[in-house]
Amino acid sequence: MPAVSFQNVSKTYSGPRGSLRALDAVSFDIQQGEFFGLLGPNGAGKTTLISILAGLARSSSGQVRVMGHDVVADYAAARMALGIVPQELVFDPFFSVRETLRIQSGYFGLHHNDAWIGELLDHLGLADKAGANMRQLSGGMKRRVLVAQALVHRPPVIVLDEPTAGVDVELRQTLWQFIARLNREGHTVLLTTHYLEEAEALCSRIAMLKQGRVVALDRTANLLAGTASTMLRFKTDQPLPAALAAQARVTGRIVQLKAHDAAEVETLLAALRAGGVRIEDLEIGRADLEDVFLEIMQGAPAIETIA
Amino acid sequence: MTPRNPLRGVRTLLYKEVLRFWKVGFQTVAAPVLTAVMYLLIFGHVLSDKVQVFDNVGYTRFLIPGLVMMSVLQNAFANSSSSLVQSKITGNLVFLLVTPLSHWAWFTAYVGASMVRGLSVGLGVFAVTAWFAPPGLAQPLWIVVFAVLGAGMLGALGLIAGLWADKFDQMAAFQNFIIMPMTFLSGVFYSVHSLPEFWNRISHLNPFFYMIDGFRRGFFGVSDVSPWLSLAVVGGSFLVVSTIALWLLKTGYKLRH
């Protein structure tokens, strides 16, 4: 039995200016114990898909199951099996951290849950903030409480919707160590993130969404191997020759050029020399997930807004 | 794994909703009590010789049950409606939406907490105002029945308003243009028999009139209409409002898009 199963999930939003198909027949399974990444640009439908999984939104058609439980027909069992860390930094200003976690446990029918709450507070570096009101916490601390809230009922499936957006390096490390540990202990993790290096480092399998459709679904290693390209990275302050500029990815001073083999690397370097481009910190490496992502996003078919 | 108790969920939500208003009790309980006492002092003083109500019941004594009931109703409504709108606007309703709690659990907890607040304020108003002019307790069972049903109905109405409103000003409109006029025009400050025929008839279409009239019966043993008629109207209204609230919760109206 898969931990999460999406079957032909579509979602159409109707508005005064016509309807928008946010998800179009999305189908894939996440196996138990997997660390699964869901990637895609803004507006690709990641949050809509997760909202349907969590019961925050309803699909227009299709079926979603968590640990075999349908999220609509058998919602109570499905939600017991699911812990969601929402993207927005929300909190209830009336309560302290410990009260928040006790109340959340109670919603799931759990009483005497203080031992596990204590463990969560320790692992997320919140122990000294347990008595603090939620309003007094910094953004990063509030984010940690959101993670703890999602885990109070020890769900077998954990969903993190962009958990590290706007979060400092220390919290990111603490968070990933903790989530990785939960994953090793058998929890299934579904992660959406904009930080592709995180997805590459953590996720064993990845689905990429674009305009509501799955455009790639494979093991991370296969996705990386699939492009089989070499990347030439260097820094420069000068403009590139027109022919190279068209195929280069430029981030500030950093230029990345794709090459299929060693001969092409030589050709590129020759073109740079001929163009009089002075380059620094030259590296030749394999393509990373960001390259794969961009390649897929540029090549994937688009879906028009339907009237 | 800690064993799971399904009733724990609804108890927790009820506890949380009660704690929410109790933590700001000065605003949610003490302030409405003071307002009601002001009404009693001012209206009671100004109108005591001018308004004719029941025989053998002085105006100040007559006013007390009306003020108690008005406080019960307004505060029961305010509790569920403001809690829901706040949670929707700040986004923390998501913590509840991801739980296995059923629509029955939501209804029981939100309406239950509204009743606790409405009845607490009502008890406070009664304790303070009765000191000025003890109204008597002729048929106490009616007092309990109408206080509980009235608080429940307004708690459920507040739930509907809270689900419907997307903004605080929509909520304020609901409160100021529907709840306030219906309470003020229900006979809190007068006996509807003293009204001209037309307005007397209109008052009989207002379910709030029956709540206050039935409630007052408990104190004085007299009322404008039979308490059994009031019970039927208030009970029926409670059922209708509750059914709508439960249906909205079940379908996820403005909650699950």
C-alpha cells in the first residue's frame, strides 16, 4: 500500500473571468518510507495538490488516499495519518507554545502527550520557549512550532510545504536533521521546496509539476543522469559573445554553460577566448538538479487557461 | 503511541474556545456586564414612572430579565462569530481544518463555548442588577430553558455568520444590522402589549421576542404570550439555525475550497 496515492486529480477554479485548471489529471504514488520531493515553479499547483491531500481543498475529480484512506470518504483516518506543515507562518496569539501543542494533541484525540511534546520541543530547539506566548517568538521560532504542531500525533506521513522559505541556516540544519531522522525511523516525507539543492540532497524521488501537470517523475539519481550533461561554470565581468549568451544561464557574475562532452567544452572555451572574455574560477562539473529543473520546465508543454 | 479518545477532540476544542474568551475576560465578560448595568441605571431611572408594563411589576424589576437575556444573546453570538472570523483572517483555522474533527465536533464546541460565555455574562448581569431590584424567581425552570436555548441559538447563528463573513466589517454589519435590531425590538425595554397594534404584530414575527418573553415568565410568572408557544418558536428556530450551521460545516462552506 502506498503512503500517498494521487489518481487523476484535477482541480478547476471558477471565477468571473472564466475558469482556471490548477491541476490536470495528476497521478502518482509515494511509497512508505520515501523522502519525496514535489517541485515546480510558483503557480504550478504544488500547494493546491497538498491542500487537497490535507482536506483544505477539494478536488474537482480524481481520488487521493493517505495510507489507503480516502481523504474525503474516510477523512478522519486519512488526517490521523498525515502531519502538515503549512507554508504560511500562522499561529494562535492567545496561547503559549506548550498550550498550542497540547491543544493540537487534543484535537487528534490524544491526552497525556507531554512526553512526546517534550521530545519535540527538545529536538526543535524550543525547550526554553515552551512557556512563551506565540506572539513573542521570532519568525524562525514560529516555524519550528508549526513543525512541532504537525508532528504531535506522530503521523506516518509528513508533508512540508516550503518549510525553509525565509529561514536561517541554523534552523534549516536543525530541521533537516530532525526530518531525516524521522524518515530513517520509517516516516514518509513529502517536501515541496524552492531550494533545489535541498531536494537534491534529501529526496530519493522527485515529481515536477508545471501548470498543473506532472512533467517529470523519477528517482533523483535518474533525473540527474538523464540529462547527462556537463556544466561549465565560471565568473566574469564582461559580456558574452552573442552565440554563447543565448545558451548561457547567468546569475550575477556567475555564468553556466552546458556541454555534452569534452570536445564541446573545448569549443566553448575557444569561443570565450576568441570573444576576449576573461574568466575566473572556472569549474567543470556535472549538471545539478537546478539544471535538470530548468531544462524540463523550458521543454515541457504548457496548458492554456480554459474559458 | 498514546491511545486515542474520539471525545477528547471535541472537549479540547470546547476548552480552547472557552480559554480564548476567558484570557480576555475583562473585555468579553466584565465589559458587557458593566454595559447592562448602565442600561439598568439610566433607563430604569428615566423611564420607571413613564412605562407601563405588567401589573404589579415595577419597571426596573421588569427590565432586569430583559437585560440579562439581551446580554446572553449578544455575547453568545459574539463568541462563535468573532472566534471564527479571527481564525479565518489570521489563517490559524488551518490547525483545526487538518484534524479529524467532524462537523458535529465543530458545532458542539463552538456553540458550547458560546453558551458558556453568554450564560456567564448573563449570570454576571443578573448578580449585579438583582442587587438593585430583586426580580423574583416565580418559575425558575423557564429561566434555565430559555437562557440555554437562546444562548445555543445565538451561538449557532454566530457560527453561520463567522463562516459567511470574510472580513471584520461584514461581521460588524451582521451584528449591527441584524442581531442588534432584533434584540432591541424584542421587548427588552418594554412589553409589546404597550406598542401600537401594527408594531405589536411585527414583534410577534421576531423569534427574539419569544426568547425574552419566555425568559421573563420564569421571573414573574406572567408573560405576553404562553411560554409553551415561546418554547415552540425558540426550539424550532434553534433547530433550523443548527441544521443550517451543521450543513455549512459538513459541506465545508468557505472553509474547504
